[in-house]
Amino acid sequence: MSDTAASDHKRPSLNSLRRIIGFVAPYRWMVVGATLALVVAAGAVLGIGQAIRRVIDVGFGDSTGAYLDLYFGALFGVVAVLAVATFARFYCVTWLGERVVADIRRTLYAHVLKLSPAFFETTRTGEVLSRLTTDTELIQALIGSSVSVALRNLLLFFGSAALLVVTSPRLTLLVALVIPLVVLPIIILGRRLRRLSRESQDRIADLSAQAGETLNAITTVQAYTYETREATRFAANAEAAFGSAVRRIRARAWLTALVMLLVFGAVNAVMWIGGKAVFAGEMSAGELSAFVFYAVIGASSVGALSEIWGDVQRAAGATERLMQLLATEPTVKTPDNPEQIANPPSGSLQFDAVRFHYPARPQTPAVDGLSLDIAAGETVAIVGPSGAGKTTLFQLLLRFYDPDAGRILFDGIDIARLDPVALRRHIGLVAQEPVIFGASVAENIRYGRPEASDAEIRAAAEAAAAHGFIQALPQGYDTYLGERGVRLSGGQRQRIAIARALLRDPPVLLLDEATSSLDAESEGKVQSALERLMQGRTTLVIAHRLATVQKADRIVVMDQGRIVAAGRHDSLMAEDGLYARLARLQFMSGPANAAA
């Protein structure tokens, strides 16, 4: 479980809701409008009670009925004001809720994109998605509905309480005695509801994480016929989420029912006592009607507040989860005054006694005291067994992680003193498994340089030997490639990735086993495209092919995070060390390699 997830089990504090104010503040005029509409609507509701009193005591008391039309007309006017104010309140608060949640999602997503890969080593993607969707929806419900309804009911409660005192102090005292009986269960059951709401949110996050993980690996799931087992596991988690939801619903239902029983039971008692007072001549029928109206309004307000309290508890938990994520700092930070890379950069690189441990594997160094100088324009092939630290060098150079010790220099500048974004603009990456987005061909290639023209995209595709198969697609460069490029073969995806790197035109190129999983025909096309891409650039290539290492200016052999040998192919073979053993196993076995 991630650190974020582990901390989720702490009881959420309502203080976390204060942090939402920063997202509401830019729209203060909408808040003012909603507040004014809220006050007018509450005043109109309270005015209905006085209108009822006048209708009963004066309208019906006048034998001519002259006042009846007047007071019923006034009552309709109050209702019309209430309708207009309610419309304004609903529009303002709903707009505000949607606007604030859109801002939170945008801020949260932009923040997550800047987090270092170390964060995603310990946090499941499904957890992040749950925060972006489920948790933000709870906040939207709070801002766009619950807060407004709560304030409205608070105004109605205090307004009706004041008018109750004015109408009949003696009966008001009886009502006041009931308040502690209502507040006490709200406090007791509210605490339990908060805990159960948090538990329910955690179960939903687990469900989302499992579904995302399984669907992202759907081909593996189906290849190993794991559909039934995954469905059973998901069903078990869904039942756990349902069980948590039922416990939350039960607690909320008890809270609502108990409050209603106490409040309306008290109203019933007050009406009984008030009815006797009317017969005794101690108050008029209109006063009793107004008193009952205000008592019902006050009781309804308290009942509504008890329900809203559950929404507040859930939103507090959601806000705390979101703020925990926003408070997560990237481990790789931009210096306060970053140095600037010369334009154009030469692309020289230097690893100086670099040592690094992955956060998930703190006991074993992935790179251990490595030093390596790479001249501008040089092609260096990196070979070694699995786990030797080859890919780690790429991740350190891209500054996805910072080394624990030592330095990495780009054009003589320590990359720790550079803005990571500025550094990465000068580096092109072609991975073993290229990432293809659910977009068109042109959009995937344009990822290398967003401002590129259509002509430049086509030129990059031609240089990557991709133009031919792109033209054969149904809509050419506008063809939608599907999620992860499922409509393309492995070699076609690789050539799209190479076109993307060509379009970027970086001085430094990183090739991570870019042809290791391709068939002989695809490999030949991709290899030709790579050779054009490598011309005039500093290139580091993790190689599993004899043709690649033979064409390199230098071969670096790594093992257990260290460089154990370096040189050209012939000299390293003559040494008959680790490289010779790897060459015999990897480079000189199999028809594909022999052909290479």
C-alpha cells in the first residue's frame, strides 16, 4: 500500500475543508450573488408565516372578505419572490461547484504530471484516478449544493427561532428543550458516519485501482485465461465496497430517522399545547398557525442539517485525500535559479562517480560509483545482463531521479542545476515499448514538437520509414490509432516513435532496446530509420543486436551498476570476459541475430 493510501485511514478533519477556500476565492462575486439570493429566499420563506397569520386572523376575521384578496395576493407575491431568489441561488451555487471542481481537477492533474516516477513506484494509478473523479464529485456536491442548502437551513432555523420567540415565548421554551435531544445523536452518529464514509471511499479507490490495472493488461489476462478469476476478485472487492456503503447508509438512515422522530414529535406536542392555549384565549388561531409553521420550518431545517452533515463528512474526507496528493512534492525539483544550456547545445555528457538506489529497493544500488565521459556526437552502446543498471542511466540522465551521490553533466553543467523541463527538451527517447496515445497518427508524431507543421510531420515520418504504411491507413495521418496504438503492429509503433524523436531533433538520443522485440523485416526498416536518426547526435543505445554494437564508436559493458569493460567489439571479444559471454548468448544465437 502506498504512503498516501496508508495515511488515508486517519480520521479526516473538517479543517481540511478550509483549503477549498483558495479555489473559491477567485469567484467571490458569484459567492456574493449566491449569498444575496440565499438571504432573500430565506426571508421570503419566513415571510410566508406572517402572511398566513394575517390571512387567518384578519382575512377570515373580516366578514366582508375585503382583506382576504389583499392578503392572498401578498402571499402570492412572497412566493414569487421566493421562486426568483431560489432560481438565482441554485444557478449561482451550481455554477460555482462545477467551476471549482474543474479548477481542482486541472490543478491536481497538472501537479500529478510533475511528480517524479518514484511517486508512482508506491502509488497505484487507480488511486490517483479515484481522487480525480470520485473525490472531486463529493466536493462538487458540497459546494454546488450542500453548502447552499446548509446555509439556507441555518438562516431558516435562526429566523424561525426568533419569530417563535416573538409569537409565543412559552411555547418556544418547550421547543428549546428538544434541541439537546436533537444535537446529541447528530454528534454521536456523525462521528461514526465520518469513519464509515472514509472507509467507503477507500473501498471505491481499491476497486478503481484493480479495474485499471486489469484492463491495462487485458491481453495478458486473456492470454492466461484469467478472466473468470479477475472477475471473481473484482466482484469480491465490489461486494466489500457495497458492504461499506451499506454500513454508511445505515448510519445515515438512523441519524435522519432519529432526528425526524425527535423533532416532529416535539412539534406534535407543541401543537397540542398551543391548541389548548387557543381555546383558553391565550393566543389567536393565526398566531398558533404561524407558530406551527415556524416550528415546522425550524424542525425541517434541523433535519436537513443532519443529512447535510453526512455530505460534509464525506467531502472532508475527500478534501483531505486531495490535499494529501497536492501536498506531495516531486523528489526532483527545479533549482531556484537554474542555469541555461547553450543554444545550440553540443550534447556532451559526463557521469561522475554516480551512485543511485531506487526508493523501492533501498538496499541494492542500481548504479554504483559509475563514471563515464561521452563526447558530443559519439555513439555509445551499453550492454550488460538484466538488472545491470542500463535503463537506470537513461532515467538518471532524463532526471526522473536524482543520484544519491556523484554528478551528471550535460555540456559541462551539472543537470541538478538545470530546469528538468529544459533539460528534457534536448533529449529524445525511443523506448523498447513505444508509447502510442489514443489519438491520430499526426497527433502522436507531433508529441515530439507540438508547434510542428503538417509538412514537418510528414518529413519526419518519411525519414522514419513510416510514411508508406501511414498512407495506407483509412484516414492517413488523421487515422485514430486506438488506445496504446492497438491498430498498429510492433514495428509500425516503433517507427511512429522514431518519427516523434526525429521531429524533436534533439542533440542527445537515448535508444532503449528499440529493435529487440521486432521480427527481421520490421527490424531492418526500423534499424535504417534509427541510423538516420542517430546521425550527428550524441547517442546512447541499450543494445541487444550485433549490428548495433558493431557500428557504435564505443561499447560500455555494465554489471551490477558498474562499468566492467569498455572498447570496440573485436577487442572486447578478445578479452573473453562478460561481453564475450553476452555476445555469444545474445548476438550470435538465433536466426534474427545471425541475419543482423
